[in-house]
Amino acid sequence: MEDLFRKYSKKLQRVETNFVRSFINDVNWNARLIGIKGARGVGKTTLLLQYMKLNFSDKLEESLYVSLDTFGFKDRTLIGLADDFVRNGGKYLFLDEVHKYSNWAQELKNIYDDHAELKVVFTGSSLLGILNARADLSRRAIIYYMQGLSFREYLEMETGQKFDKVSLQDILKNHLKIATSINGKVKPFQYFENYLKYGYYPFYQEEPDLYEQRLEEVINMMLEIELPLLRGVDLGFVPKIKQLLAIISESVPFILNVSNLSDKIGINRTTLMTYLHYLEEVGLTINLQKEAKGGVKLQKPAKIYLENTNLMFTLSPSKANIGNVRETFFANQLGYKNKLSHHEKTDFFVNDLYSFEIGGKDKTKKQIATIENSYIAADDIEYGFQNKIPLWMFGFLY
């Protein structure tokens, strides 16, 4: 226990709190059992340590951070750790990378039931199965999903200025007023292109010259460790999955033809559909479904995007299609808090109500003229007009 406290204290000393993501305010930290899921690299560990530094610096003995993927934990159990911690006056236990511990669900359930005075926060992969785990934690744990930086957050990190989150309804009704306010503080296009290339993962600030290399390592960790560990993917198929991601990244955007794709990369149809689902689960793709009639969700995606534009520029730096980049940005920023589906006549159907066509500054309203509640999200414009809205503004939703 003493060794764990020493490592925890050192981590707190190193973590910076000059920029803290607004996600920290979305979490109900008073709950007894909190889970934070998210793709590798989006900043879950940093968020935990920042919260602890801001709230427990004057009472370190009541809190403890432990990463379950370290050698220091290999001979311990979660239950034993919690018992020792509570006996020593511990009240707040933070467990990182919980999916690296094989019996995490059952032991967290036991800890919750045995220690009513203890609050536990755990983080894990996007693939973490709460409902399907052997011990169902759904009635005990409050689960949050954490995404990478929004364009708004990236601007805050780069400029030091604060920008309010804006709801989708506000953007649709008041986008000109909002654009005027934002443009009065900063020129969005001074930063937008850089954000699309390397602003999504918070670690971009640490060593900018090595960003692409680090992001490649993140992708490899997802494919070579998380998918085999949590979904049983055969490592022999990983090169084919990488080939699939490269195809998606170079598309305009990628419209799925199962038979053609199956032949092209040498995976049978059933396995291909399974892997497409896993790629979305792990946080590498967004699989856009057709409009579901009668509550039926179709299994075959209509379109597939990489999860964010940074992945596109890392996997295919010279072949990223601008139309695909724009649609990927929109899908990533809108899809975090809204329901997206494919529309037969436009690019996206949002919340079963709004239709969106994505394009450049010269995109006309001809395609959406007869469609109710339809909008254009246009790139390369600072201000919109009527139902034509700047694309970058959708980066202020979270």
C-alpha cells in the first residue's frame, strides 16, 4: 500500500491543471461507483489525476489512484486493495485501465456491496462491457463515455480563452449571433485545419513532432492488444483490419459494398461485419446506419467514417479526401451527443428530425430545397446565412 501511495503522489505532482476539460463537470462525482469509458488516448487518465489534484491535495491519505496495467499491481486483487485502503481510512479509490484486470466486474460489484463508505471511479476501454460482464454492474455504476477534444476545447488550449458550449438548437436558430461572438474573440480558420490534422487527442501538445508516430502507436494498441484481449480477434487478421482502415480513410466517403470489400481484403462476409462492429466499439470508426423504420436498426452500415479526422491524416496523409474530411468532422462532433443516421437525399439525418448536407462555401440549397428541417454545414465560411451554417461551429457542441 505504501508503494502505491508513493507512485500516486508522484503522478499528482506531475499533472498540470492549467487546462481541464469541461467533461469534468459532466460527471456526478458524488456517485458511489462511476465508470468512464473511452478510446485510448482521449485523456481519461489525465482527467482522473486532475480531478484528484483539484479535490484531494490537502487530504491525500483519503484518496488513491492505481493503474491496473502496472507491474506493481500484478500480485494484488481489487478486493484486497479496497479492504486495505478502507482499513487505513481511504474514502476515494480511482482505478485506471480496469479492463486489464480479468475479474474486474465481479470484484467491483463485491466492493460496492461491502464498502458503502467507499467511492470508486474506474476507467476502461471503449470495449468495456458493463451490461454483458459476468457481474452486471448496470444497476450500481453510472457510466460515462469520454470523447477526444472538440474544436472548442482545442481553441481553449491554443488561445487560453474560454468559449461556451453551444446546443444544437442554438446553432440552428442563432448561428449568426454565435459566429459573431466567436469571431470577435478568435479567427476560427487560423486553427481549424490544424485541429483536423492533429488537435483531437490531448497528447498533441506534449511532443508535436511525434504526434503521428504516437497516434500510430495508439491505433496499433487498439488493434493488437484491446481487440484480441476484449473481443478475441485473431492477431493474424490485424493486417487485414489495417488494410480496411486505410481504404476507409481514402474514400469519398466510404459506402459499404460487403461483397466487394470482402473479396478485396480476403475476409468472409460474416467476419467482416463483425470486425466493422468491433472497429466502431473500439473508437476507430463511425458506422452510419440507414434510417431505421419501426425501431429496427439495420446491421449493415450505409456509410463508414473513421472516428475522427486525425486518424485520416495519420493513415493516409496525402490521400485524405476533403469531402470525407468534412463529413468525418461533422459526424464526430455531432455524433457524441446526438443520434446520426443516413438520409437518402442528404448526408446526415440528425435526431430523426434534421437533415444536413455537408460541403464547401459554394454549396447551394438546391439539393435540400424541398426537404423540411434541412440545413447546409458549409466549410470555408466564417458566417452563415439562413439555413447555411459554418461547419466549424459544430465543433462547439461539447
